[in-house]
Amino acid sequence: MKICLVQTRSSKGDISRNAAAHQRLIGRASAHGAAAIFFPELSLTGYEPSLAEALATHPNDPRLYPFQRLSEGHNLTIGLGLPTRQAAGVCISLLLVQPHRPVHTYSKKYLHADEEPFFVSGSNIPVVKIGGTRLAPAICYELSVPEHAQTAHRAGAQVYVASVAKSANGVETALERLSAIARTYAMPALMVNAVGPSDDFVCGGRSSVFNAAGELLGQLPPDREGLLLYDLGTGAVVAEKA
């Protein structure tokens, strides 16, 4: 199975424009034979906590229908970042679009203190099945919470994929943590970050793939959009500019 990380530069608060850009990049990833494609944290709006209340939506938003068609047309699982509105408030969510299934909403359970004025803790499941592979999703700060990876491992996760919005300084710490997760649980660990302005910082890119020994196999640059494809079967990694 091939997993594609898509490092994007989001247009602030513009879901329709970002969705169109996502669709174009999904087409490119599918041409490489990707079975699963993941975007950064809140990729469809950009990481903009102060705008989340106004931008929050739901998995049945008509603007998301094209992703279901792409999923079914190319037999893809697509992980999209979006604020979603739930009974308790607004969540940071990863929408998992899969062929001929309802959209699954994975919401960030562990929030950073800076996020608590804007978001509420969400609920999620530790693993998602893609074909015969059990994949553990994570969203940004969850990387730093040991219980998150432990729970995924106990649930039988075979690969760990984190969608993040990290500054240049934050990326370094996240990569160290990702490598440690891979080594500790003997499973590949991947991270997809954004580039460009976001909230009050600049996202630092460097989307990466680590093998089950915690060794870096491939990484995108800190300041450009791109695709990073990882073949779980062969261990091969291919990077491509967006």
C-alpha cells in the first residue's frame, strides 16, 4: 500500500479555494498509485483558531461531495483537516473519506493549552482500516501525549500518521517524537505539515517518513508544497514538488 503525504499552503479561511487545490493534488497522488492520502491539520481552512467558530461545518457539507467521488473513483482513503461542529463545541477534526462508506470524523482528543479557548476535546477511534492495514491517525499535539501512541499500539496499529500545523521550531521536536514512536512500537511513523502563514506563526513543512526502526526515509522541504509517497511494502519513498 502507498501512503501519500500532501504538504500544502492553505488560503486563510477559504474552504472552497482550498478544496479545489486539494482535489488537484489528490489527482496527482492517485496517479502514483496512492491508496491513502493525508493533508495537514485543518488543511481546508488553514490553522486559524480565531476563525474556527465561523468556519466550522459538518461531514455532510456539500463542498465535501467531490472528495467522496474522488475516493470512490480512485479507491482512495482521503484524510482532510477541517473544524467540525459537535454538540459540545468546535473540534479540530480529520475527516476520513473512504469509498462507499459514511465519512468518519476523527476529532482531536488532546488539545494544546493555546487551543482550549477555541476548541473542545473530541472523540476518536485508535485505528482505521485501509485495505488490510490498520492505521493510527493523530492530530498535532497528540504526538506529544504518550497515551495516544500507546492506545494505538494496543489496538494493533501497523502505521502511525500525524497531521500537524507546526512552526519551524515545533517541527524539530515533532520529528524527534515521531522517530521515538516508530522505534518504541516498531511501526512506520509519518507526519504531514503545512507551509506558509498560519495563525500567528509560519508553518515549517518538512513532512517526513520514518521506518519501523525510527530512521528517516524521506522529507519534504520547509517552505514548498509537495507530495511524499511511501510504499509500505517496499519501503521506497518518492518526493515530488506540488
